[in-house]
Amino acid sequence: MTKKELRIGIIPTRREMFAHKMAYEQKNKILKKIKDFEPKYNFKGIYIDDINEEGLLMRYREAEAVTERMKQEKADAIFFPFCNFGQEEAIARVAKNLNVPVLIWGPRDGAPNGLEWRPTDSQCGMFAATKVLSRYGVTFSYIENCALDDPIFEREFAAFLAVTDAVKAFRHMRVAVISDRPKEFLSVISNEGELLEKFGIELAPCESTLMIEMVNKQLENNREGLDALLLSLNDAGLDLSRLGEKKYALAAIELAMNEFAEKNQCSAISSECWRMFRSIFGISPCFVFGDLCDRGMPAACENDVHAAIMSVLAMAAARYETPPFVADLTIRHPENNNAELLWHCGPFAKTLKRGGTGGYVAEGGQGFYEIEHGVHTIMRFDGLKGEYFIFTGVGKGIDGPVTNGNYLWLETDDWVRWEKKLMFGPYIHHVVGIPGDISAVIRETCRYIGVTFDDARSDRFVYSLS
């Protein structure tokens, strides 16, 4: 999976009338730390060293030049480190002009030196600046007033990068929609017009006839590409022997889907999987969806557009380090009342396999393997009557009975609460999972994208007869 480099505007600020020497020294320390972070966290800093004599935003008239620099360099987010009290009106203007995620932080001041004037008061300036940002309608993130070398600074700076990746992915999303949903799946319907009007999310439809034509072209004209794809699957330790000659149809479907998505600049795929491919090619694209996720193109089965959207968000929030998976909520664990079977008929990415090796693709095109236990974040993006939510909960994989397809037995803190929220909320039986705990990143992302964060631990949508 290819990681995507972010471009972060680094805009240190000071209040002009305050002592400049300490602010300038503070700036240099902060910039050194940020430049050390660049290769570690895969981003490129955009700096303002030549904006004025100090390389600090300290006058309102400099806001326009800083804005233009950030636009020209295509900043995905901006960071304002306060080197003393800061310049609140210039900060607010730059942030308002750019409409990207904003991070506010200032280093913790030392002890006062007797009766001398304190030279910085960065915390005081941040209280002022954040009120002005709120007046301007600017959403911002904040790291607590701490020392530059405090572990929380690095941890939350890295989390802000993940938020920026997720916001960027959401705001530039285009989903390839291949054929139609299965007739019986009324639950997966989405409002195309509303997604476009509220969030700018575009759907790119691919008619059944076009996709069939594209698959056939792959089969007829691209044997070399098909062999290369199949070889990569064999190298990953997957047993494809049950497919026989249908392995070429499997590879052709994957290449055709990816070709359509790339030609139409899509960041995800939502596709039919029940009838069209089976009737024409004798195989389902279940495993294909997981392999596309593995290669950085999230794909959702049963034409669940909302699952595709959530998959893009999840992958970006994890900074493209691991693929997501789309699962059914199916049955409760026979012995653990707080555990549930997350299952689907075979579309989980191969790199998620438990133990990293083994597993096979069944005759019908489904992946058969359990995925790694560990901590997983479980999410669902969905809406009802114009209001959109992201359900988010964190659980851990545990042992349970073996079943077919792909699966994970997930233990939660309180399954009954989860179950009721998912029943009464605007959700369905599909969820998106991803290894690791990205719940805080999703929560912060929701503030920027205009979606309500629905924590699995909250009382929202939890109703009872007793």
C-alpha cells in the first residue's frame, strides 16, 4: 500500500510588541523539531522563512502573503506554533482563507523571573486566538500547552497528520459504483444528490455492460497482466488451486475494476457481487474486493456506497499503513456475551490474515481465512433524513468457532450497548473495521467534515423496554 505524503504549512507566530529575541529563538527550536518529524511521519513542511525579517507571522498585513504561499504550495493543513502571545487577527484571516485543518499549539512557559515582564505568555495568546477562530467559523485542533519535548506533543502532532489525511480523503472523494445493488438489499441505498450537496462526494457509475466488456478485454488482450497479478497472489502464500482456470477471470475482474476506478479518478469502489459476475464469468468478486483494498483501492461489496466512503476514511485515518475490511455483523459468540462474529463471504484483505500465511480462495472466488486478532476499530458511516453519523467502537479479536469465508470474533466492552445503538441508529448490518485504535482520529475528523461522531460508549440511540 502506497503512503501519501502530506503538505503541512508551518506558520510560527508572535505578537509584534512583545520581546522578539526569545520568540525568534523559540521559533528556531520548534522548526528544528518539525523538520526532524518530516521523514518520520511522511509529510513535507511549507515554511515562511522569507515572509519577513524574522520568518514569523506577526502583522495582519502579512496574512495575504502567507495565504498565497500556502495556496501555491497546496498546503493540506496548517500549524500555528505560538512563539509568544501570537497574532490572533492574522492567524484567523489565514485560517479562514485556506479552509484546511488547523492546529494550534504553544510551548509551556517557564517560571516568572521575579517582577520582570513575562516575555511570552503563549497560552494566554492561544485563548484569545481560538475565540477569534471560532468567530470566523474556523474548525481547529489543539494540543495542550506543553513542553516541546513532551511526548504528548509528538503523539498529538502525529494524530493531527492522520486527521488531515482523513479530511483530505473525504473532501476529494469519488466512488466508482459498478452495476446495481442486489434487489433485496434495500438497506444499502444511499442518496447520491445529498452526498454531493452536503459533502462534495461524487459517484461515478459503471454500467454492467461496460464492466463486462472491460473484463473480457482483459481476458482477451492482457494475459501478461493477468499472470503478473496471479503470481503476486501466489507469492503472498494464497492457495488458488481450487479456482482452476477461473483464476484468470478473477484476475481480469480485479484489473478491470481498478482500471475503471483509476480512469475516472475514483478513490474507492462500490460494486454488485451477487449475480452479474457469477452469471457471466462463473465467479464472484469477493476476494477481488479485499485485494483491491490491499493495493490501496478500498472496495465495498453489495454496492454499499456508505461502506466504501467509510473505508476510504478509515484507511486515510490509519495513514495508509493498513487496509480496512467490510464485514457483516452476524451472530453473538456462543460463550462470550460481549463478543460478536464479524464475517463476510470472502472480501478481507490478504495482508490481514491471521499468522500472515495460509488461506485460500474458494472455487466461487471467496477468500477463506480468519484475520489477525489484536485491537480493531469498528465504524459505520450512515445517514437518515439528512443527518449523517459515524458510529465508532474499539474491540479486540478473540478465539471462537471456525467458520467459512473471512471472519473475526470481536470482543467489545458492552456488546448489548453496541447492538442497540446499531439497531436504533441509522445503521445497518455492514461495518468497516481496521486494525488499531483510530477512534480519536475519527472523532476529530468528524468535527471538520460535518458528520456527528457516535461513540459506541455513549447513550445515543440506546433504548430499552426495562
